[in-house]
Amino acid sequence: MKTSRTSNPAPLGTGDLVQPEEECGLFGIYNMVDSATHTALGLHALQHRGQEAAGIVAYDGEQFHSHRALGLVGDNFSSNETMTQLSGDMAIGHVRYSTTGGTVLRNIQPLFADFKFGGLAVAHNGNLTNAVKIRQELVQRGCIFQSTSDTEVIIHLIAISEYGRVVDRITDALGQIQGAYSLLAITQKKMIGMRDPYGVRPLVLGRLGDAWILSSETCALDIIGAEFVRDVEPGEIIIIDDKGLHSIKPFAKKPNRFCIFEYIYFARPDSVMEGRNVYDVRKNIGAELARESHVDSDLIVPVPDSGVPAAIGYSQEAGVPFELGIIRNHYVGRTFIEPTDHIRHLGVRLKHNANAAKIKGQRVVLVDDSIVRGTTSVKIVEMVRNAGAKEVHMRVSSPPTAHPCFYGIDTPQQSELLASQYDLEAMAKHIGVDTLAFISIDGLYRAVGEQGRDLEMPQYCDACFSGEYPIPLVDHEKNPMQQQLSLLDEHK
Ligand code: AMP
């Protein structure tokens, strides 16, 4: 494989910690000239899913070519030199981010390995919940790991599988892992897409002329003018090669548990997920919020950008004007991506400013998508009060985030989650608002088109709100501290 890198690998030897696979975006294309350029465009549309690092592996019929680098897609995949080197008509790419320092190049995806059957590149969105356990077993057997990423566990399982055909090896490996995953892989002959049996993380199939595309979100199909074909189904493995596309479902069917937080915050509003437009869902949540927790007010103000669709829905339902009472500076990344508390606080100040002309003397309802640590809310409320608001109310378009995610959304450990420490009244006081309300869990389910949350068999994964984890947390239950340690290091 030819590899080019823009930063130096960090030293090896960080023990056997396996890191959660955090907040990533995937894009792959088969049978397209300039496949890497199309992939770079797709990744650019998925940049909101990870801003810390990006990578593309392309195959030209003879060789794999790889470029992986820290930073944004546009900064790393725009030069002629890089794109020419990534030749071939099949490519996969990945964007990721970390919440803490210690990001190392060897963890940037796609990961690549040479096997008995040839080369294989793999990119992963999600988080395996038994990777530490498997990794320890593999290390006992003599496997040598190159990265601290849990994706490498899959690569080793494929390597040691006793099956012959690559798809059987992959199926064998997937049968041993637990957790949330959408995976993309290319071999010398095939592009393969996989979604875990619960379908926690998204993956969609698209078509552009004779080319096939697999992507985390439909917005990445739009950017290259591709047509959306369908969602990859939970538990489905899609194999694309010169014979066309075929699909297998080798695992026992599980109840669908798509991540409801994709709708609330994570996905791009112009994407369609599981048949629903994300923007519409967010507006519905806002309308539900307005019905559930009315307060007399003069102005509905979103915390930009993520609060905007819900605030529009709220404003339309409440019949109260919507105004951009807070302006966001777009040249600062999402609050969370800054690695330290100090910078995170600073980030909030750098990012938002009150539009005092609109706010002064008004009874303002602020709408945001979630309260995690509460850092953003505290700053924003203070800013809005300083701008002369008469009353400040906060409406949140998710239920209280009281539990960490172990399935691929980056959340801090539980003790740092405001809602795990405080009740509603204490949260309102801490944030400094006159009133505070969150969407109810049933209201949220109504907004995504259900009657409410099915208590026996919830239709989505809502573990961050309910604390009900649909997939066993093998590593965490065995050793919560180890999981916490791993949270301190690498994320993607
Ligand atoms: P906090 O300031 O800790 O309460 O974080 C809440 C803000 O972070 C909200 O405005 C959200 O838009 C955003 N947010 C929520 N969850 C995440 C996440 N997993 N990754 C990045 N940003 C997030």
C-alpha cells in the first residue's frame, strides 16, 4: 500500500486500552473514476460527524493508496498532488473527532491490513462494547496491535478466521463483536457495507450512474448528485463487486434500535434517516415542546445552529415570533470538540454573541437541542440577560441527558452530565433561567412519528435519556474504570 501522511505518528505503547469509536462519518464509492475525489466531497458533507481527522483509501486495480491526516477534509484532500496519488475507481473514507488530546495518526481511519487473501481497508462508525475483552484474548494468543482503536479488533478477527472467503471471514468476525457499528470495507475486488443487528448507527445506499455509494447520511449523496436508494438494513451486509450488488443477513434478527440522538442533534438536518427528514423531525420536536411546556413569551430564540429547526417548530406552534437573538460565529467548531475544560468554556464565548437589539426588554424562550454539561446554557443565558432580556426561559428538544452513550456518540462520563446530578429545579437554578423544560420521552417519540415510547420494546435506542442499554456493555460492566480510562484517550 502506498501511504502519505501529513503528521508524525505518535509513539506506540499505550498498553491495551481500546478506545471507543466516537462520532464518525463514512463514505465509500465503487466503480467511479476519481473515486477518491468523490469520497472527499462525500466526507466534506459529513464533516459535522467529525472534524478532527480524515482519511481515504483508494484501490486502483493493482495497489491501495491511502492518505490520512489530522484536520478537516477540505484542508487535507484538496491538493492535486494528494488526489492524483489516490487513484482508482473504488475508495472509502472516514471522518472522526476526539474530545481529548492524545490523538494519534495510527488510529485515523480507514485502517488497512494485508491478509492472506490480499489487502483490506476498514472504516467504522460506532463503538464496540466487548472490544476490550476480545482484544485481551487476542493479545494472549499473540496478536500484535498497531493502534488503540477497537476497529483493529475486527481486523484481527478477520485475519485469524478459519473461513476462506473474505465475506465469510468478515461475517465470522462480526458474529463475535458486540456493540454499535456501521462499517465500510474494500478489498481488491469488493466494497462491503455492514450495519449492526440493532441498526444503531446509520448507513445508506446510493447510486450515481453505474457507481454504488455507501454513506452515513443522505446529505453526502446529494453533494455528488447521487440518488438515494435505501437505508442499509440492521444486520445487513451489502457486497458490491463486478457481479453487482448482493445482500446477506447472516445474524438472528434483533429489534431495531436506531439512535434517536441522530435526529435530535447529530445528523445534518437535510439528511433523511430511516425514512424521515431530520429537519422535519426537529421541527416536530419543537412543536411538541410548545404544546407540552407553554410559557407566555415575546420571542423564540434558537441557540444556533443546532437549536434552529426545533425553535422554528416551537415558534410556529406557539404563534410567537422567531428571531435570531443569538448570532453564531461559524469559524469556531462545535463546542464539544475542544479538548480541555478551559478551552471548552472559551469556545462558548468565542462562538456565540447576543443580538441585543432583538432581545432587550423581551420575554425570551431559548431553544437548544440538549444540555450535556450545562456549559453552553450557563454562558448563553448570562449573555441573553446581559443583553437586557426581561425573562429568560429555556426549552430543550431532548429529554435530560442523564446517561453516557456507549454506542458511538461522544458524551462525558455520567458524573459530568448535569441531568445526572441535578433535578429540574436545580438545573434551572444552575443555568440561571426563569423556567426550564425538556421534551418528554413520549413527546420525542411522537415527533418521530410514533404514538409514544413502547415500554416493552422501545422503537429507538434512547439509552442516553432512559439508561436502558439495548446492547450489553460487556467491557464497561466488567471494569467501568477501564472504560473511563479509555474515554480519556483516543476517540473518533
Ligand atoms: P453543554 O454545553 O455541555 O451542555 O453541551 C450542550 C451543547 O453541546 C448543545 O448546545 C449541543 O448542541 C451540543 N452537543 C450535545 N451533544 C453533543 C455531542 N455529543 N457532541 C458535540 N456537541 C454536542
